[in-house]
Amino acid sequence: MENELLLQIGIALVSSLVGGWVGYRLGISAEQRKEYNELADKLFLQVDRKPTAACAHNFGISEADVKLLERRMSWYQRRRFQRALAKYRSVATTRPDAAGQLHFVDTDAVNLVLRELAKILKRR
């Protein structure tokens, strides 16, 4: 009788500790997901603006936002993001026109890379 009571108390104690730990981990995961989504939305709004051949002025991705977002990505997602970002930086060359406004040299390539970045920045 006493052994059964001790067993039930032990099971209840272990169950409550495991349940508390799982709840704690899920709470942390939810907070991390919210932080990721806030940063991803901020970058997505910058990426989602389709540049035209007309002007590249005030178009860019903030380096500080990129670093914060990369800290919250998985290693695989970070690798994909860094590759797409490097591709963006290589094709996003600009040249000034006679009026001094910046224009993308190859707008189609920039739009293609921005679509790839937008796929990576989807919400969790």
C-alpha cells in the first residue's frame, strides 16, 4: 500500500516537472517565433517593393535588420538567406542618369533575386 502511494507521488512529481519544462520550452519558442516574424515582416516590406528601371533611390536592405534576423534563423535557412542576399548584392548594381538619380542596371535580375528573398522571409 505504501509502495503504491510512493509510486503515485513519484509519477505525479515527474509528470509535473516534465509538463512544466515542456510548457516553458513552448513559451520560449512562441516568443522567438514572434521576434522572427517581426523582423521578417520588416525585411519583407523592403524586399516586396518591386524596383522598376525608373529609379533605385532609397531602395535597400538594412544591414542591422539582416544581422538580427540571421541570429533567429536556423542554420539551413540562414545559409539560403545569405546566398540569396549575396546574389542580390551582386546583381543590384546601379548607375546614375543625367539627373543624378540611381537606376538598376538589370532590373529583371534584381526582381528575380528579390522574389527568392521573399520566399525565404515567409512567416513562421
